[in-house]
Amino acid sequence: MSKSRNNALEFSTVGSEVLESTDAVTGKRYGALQIINDATFSALTAGNVTDTSKLIGQTIPAGMVIYGEFSAVTVSSGLVMAHKY
């Protein structure tokens, strides 16, 4: 039996990074962005999320999790846990 893609994304075994204000990351792959403190992004690129530009400059409240295949993230303010995959 083959695994579904969701079952294969084991964030905890791959690791995570804490991103804070002015952190800009490119070239890494994140499967989820967990908002720890209210956050805003000035850049957000995901290959499988349509129109991430609508999230730029918006305040994302603490507790939210944004799922996707993120390859570039720039945090303008707040604290974000970026879960690798």
C-alpha cells in the first residue's frame, strides 16, 4: 500500500526553524508556517498555493498554521515556526 502525501509529511522528524522579524529565507522547503506571535510577511513563495501575494502585509494572528510548499519566506514582524519537509 502506498503512502498518501499527507502521511509522508512528518514535520517533527525533519525539523523546524524559528523565524523572527527581518529573517529572510530562500532555497529551503517548509511544509507549514506556524504563527507563534502575530506576524506579517513581506515575501512568501509557495509552489502549490495560489496568489500568496494576498497574504503580504496582512497580520496573521498567533495560533494560525499555513500549509503549503514554501520556498521563500520573509518575516516583517512577529515570530514564526517554519516546519521543514
